[in-house]
Amino acid sequence: MKAVVFLGPSLPVEQARRILPDAVMLPPCAMGDLLEALRRWKPQAIALIDGLFERTPAVWHKEILYALSEGVAVFGGGSMGALRAAELQAFGMRGVGRIFEDYAQGRLEDDDEVAVTHLSAEQGWRPMCEPMVNLRYGLELALQAGLIDAAQQRALVDAMKRLHYPERSWDALYAAAQALGLPAARVSQLAQLVLSRRPDRKAEDAIAVLQAVKAWQGERTPPPAPRPAFEPTVFWDHLASERHAVEAAGQALHQDQLVDYVRLGLRDRERVLDEALRACLVRHACRQLGTPAVDDEAAMARFRRERGLAKPAALRAWMQSQGLDAAQCLALAREEETLRQLHWRLQEEVSREIPRVLQRHGRLHEVAEAVQAQRQHLQALGIASPDESDVESMDQVLQWYVKTWGPVHTDLASHVVERGFGSPRHFMRELVARYLACHAERPEPAAVECTP
């Protein structure tokens, strides 16, 4: 029965493999990792021991609930696993070990009890400080050995709790003991006890978790994991769509593989990365300005028109090729409509940025020349403010516009607003001017940009 283990600084992986040699050993769990493990390895059991937090979003409770709803046995203990097991034991997560019991019984409450800083995977996740639960364990042993009394134990616990968790260590505890007035000989005995016993509650509990999984696997017919009812939310759908393995062109690809391929090099790599950044900034802007109201039906209709997906069969084939379901496709359409509305809201600021963007791409001189050429041509024709009377057929001008710059996917009034013009008259004036300049018989306005 396949098992997945999330393990880091609590226990060396080599030691864990001696207990569960066939398990998939993964690094400490972060948000989305447990969901991905379910999809990638389809385990019957998950052992959650270590997890990331603070700088990285921690594993979601919802991921664990989803695993339980799928009939997967989820065990937790040692570190992050103990926290989540104490919180989710009522839903079927199986807590193991003393740390779990202390959280479940309310003897421990703070997350920092199990927090540590540590080195990278290449360096074996080696802890750079001592977790509070281990310091408590050592003080329990010292109390039992008669090296300290109950009051001194409480005082040393309080001294360690006042430190930020990366500053906690046995040396810091010995210094606190000296500051409390313990004789140097007694502090030395305390250090000898710690050296000989090596109190490591997290490691002991991690071993207990692995042994519990092994015992569960060894049963001829393991009891089925409880299956709580699972209700997806908008946030769950977002996480699931972000972490989903991409199914495209008949190939199942992990998202990270696609990302790495693009990062290394792609013909339009910078454009893809810029659009990814823009999507992030749109979400940030929506949090600041409020998310614009989006008409789902209109947004989806336009999404399909812009991609030539008018027929349902064409839409289904396109979605399948991109690894999208209906909800994910609608989410893309909403994002595009949200971006259009933000363009409209912020058009003055966007307009002020256009010259700087042209400068950044080395095109300011080129575009300035085109503007000057267009203006000179209108002056030669004696036209100060172009309008419909300056062309033979406005329909012909509009047909040229669509052929040159692509179809108009909304009514003309809405299109004018999207393009950033203050009024239809303003749009028509620029359109006629560009048309006349691009159809000039003389060579002067050759710099006018007449193709996309």
C-alpha cells in the first residue's frame, strides 16, 4: 500500500527509509503539496511530519480534508503534522506522538513550539536552532533527575519562550540557567544530561508516525479512513487549478515542468513572463480597488469570439487541448474582462506610461517620426481636424481598420472606450487621419505604421 511521507528537519530521511523503505519521501509540506501528492502518486496513506510556514503558505486544512474524503489515511505528528492532526482529528486525521497529544489536550497552544530554522535539502534539512518542545523535554528529564526543581523548570521554560524561536538552543538554556543562579556545577550536570540523553521529542514522534503507518500497512484489511463530506470553495478551486497537472495534446505534464521549460528559454519567453506578472498585478489591484463586476455570459462570449470558438465542438476541442474544464475556462474569460475594466479605470495612468514603454523598447523615435509624417500629410491636404467628410466611404475606412488591426468584438461605442479614446468623435478623427496617411500616394508619410 503506497505511502507518501512529508519529512524534513525532524528526522533524517535515511532513518525514515529504514522504517518505510517503499514510501515516497517528500520535503516539508507547503500549500498545495499534499494535493499534488494525491494526484501524482495516488497514495493510500500520507504521513505529514514536517511542513513549511512563515515565508511559504502552510499546508491547507482543506487539502487534508480532501484527502480524507477520498479515503486516504492521513497520519500526523512530530511538527506541522502534530498541529494539523490536533486541529483535524475530529474529521479523521490520525494524530501520533506526545507533541500531538499535548496540542490536542491544550497543554501546548503556540505554533512556535515546533518551529525551527533549517538548512536546505542538499544539507539534510539540518536544524539551526532547537525547537521549544525539545527544550521542554530536556527540562522534564532534568526535573526527574533532580537537577532542577519545579519552579526552576517553569522559569527556564519562560526564559526560552521569551526568545524568538530561531534564537533557542541548549546553549541559550544553559545561559538562562546561570542567570537564574544555578551553580556552575549544576549547569554542567544539566549539559551532561542533555548530551547523554539527546532529548529530541520531534524525532521520537516522527518515528512513531512512521511506525503507525507501517502498522496500518501491515494489517491484512486496514480499516478504511473516515470520509468526511468535502465541500469545495472558490479558494479551493483556485488552488486546484493552479496545482493541477496539465493535460495537453495527450500528454500529462507537471506544472513545474512547463514552468522550468519556459524559464530556460522560449521564443516569446519575455511576453509570457510579462503576462504572468500582469495577472499577479491585476489581482493585487483588485484587492486595492475592488474587483470589477463581470458579466460571465458576455465575458465568455467575447472570449470565444476572439479565439474563433463560436461552435461548441470547437470550444470543447480547444479546452481539451489546453487542459481546461468549463470552470477554468470561465475563470480565464473573467480575468480578461477584469483586465479590460482595469484598463478603463486606470486609462489616464496607463496613458502616461506609454512614452516610457516606447523608450524602454527603443521605439520612441520611430513612433514620433510616424506621428510627424501623419501630421505633415494632413497639412499637405489642408485638413486641420479630420472627419468623415474627408473620405469617400466611412464603411471602407472601417473595413480597412478591421483588416489591419483585427475584428471589433463589441459595439463601436464600447470599443472606443476600450481603446482609451474620450469619445467616438475622437476615435474617428484619429482613424481617418491614420487611413489617409497610410493611403497617401506621396512617399513622405512612409513612416506611418499601417500594419500591426
